[in-house]
Amino acid sequence: MASKPPIAPDPPDLPTEPHEARSRTLVDHLVLEGAVLRRVDWSARTAGDIRLVQCRLDEVDLSGTGAPRATFEDLAITGGSLANARLSGVRVRRATFEGVRMTGADLSSGSVHDVTFTDCRIDLGSFRFASLERVTFEGCRLEEIDFYGAELRSVSFLDCAMVKAVWGEATLTRCEMRGTDISAAGNPERLRGVRMPWADVVNSAGVLAAAVGIEIVD
């Protein structure tokens, strides 16, 4: 029986004419709805709670920022940085990330549903114990990304670099990889059931052989 392809993410519901955010300062219990933020520096700050709904963020710097329990709904982020952001437990619904630097970002134990990451750098990032559903990674750098214990449903990896990705205890359902480098994967046996084109299977033969315990000899 053929496996089913992933379900595509739903796009964010964004206002046609968002207003300029009145506050450009990151504070505890920040709530922004229907706003646009451009070239704001919120780096290395800590906020007890952030809620961004139907917002656009252009070139916003959130690198090193700590925001546990953050909620992002119907969001479009273009450029900027979330490098080393501490977002454990984040809730993301219907969002797009395009050209965002997310090296070392911590989204562990988060809920990431209906999200598209395009041309993002998320190397050394963490989705440990996170729930990902209807998520697409396209053209992303994901070297040494950590999916330990994560649950992935309808997740696509398209033309991504995933060298040394961590898959221990992860579960993948209705997921697909195309044009993606999965060499040196940790616990590759957890990729059982993933859909891949034949050419990619051949290119990943070493990893897949290791997954089923085949010893390669000269």
C-alpha cells in the first residue's frame, strides 16, 4: 500500500493593511495584533509572555531573546534573526519564516503547526520533544538540528542540508524528504516510513544501510 504524501501547511491569515506597531519595545505580556514591525532590535531581552497575532515582522532582531510561552499566530517573518532565541514551549500556528537566521534557536517542547520555513538557517537548532504538524522546510540549513523525541506529522524537507541531524526517539508520520542531505544522521532508524525519491534513496544509501544494520565492506 502506497504511503500518503504530507498535507501542505495552511497559510497565515494576514490583514491586507496592517498598522504600524505603536510600541517598539519588548515588554512582559506584550500583545500585538494586526501590526507590522520593521527593523526593530529586540535582541538579548527577556519577556515573560509574548503574543503576536496577524503580524508581519521585517528584519526584526530577536537573537538571544528569551520568551517562554510565546504565541505566534498568523505571522509572516521576513529576514532578521532568531539566532539562539530561547523559545521553549512556543506555540506557532499558521506562520511563514523566510530568510530568517535561526542558528541555535531553542523551540523544544513547542507546538509548530501549519508553518513554512524557506531559505532559513536553523543549524544547531532544537525541536526536542516538539510537535510539528503540516510543516515545510525548503532550502534550509539544518545541520545538527535536534529532533530528539519530537513528533512530526506531514512534515516536508525540500532541498535542505541535514548533516548530523538528531532523530533519537522521534516519530515521523506522513513525512517526505526530497533533495535533502541526511548524511551522518543520528538514529537513522527513526526515519522508517519517510517518503523519498529513488535518486535520494541511492544518495543516502550509507545512512539507510546503517539504519537496518547493514555493514558496508570493501
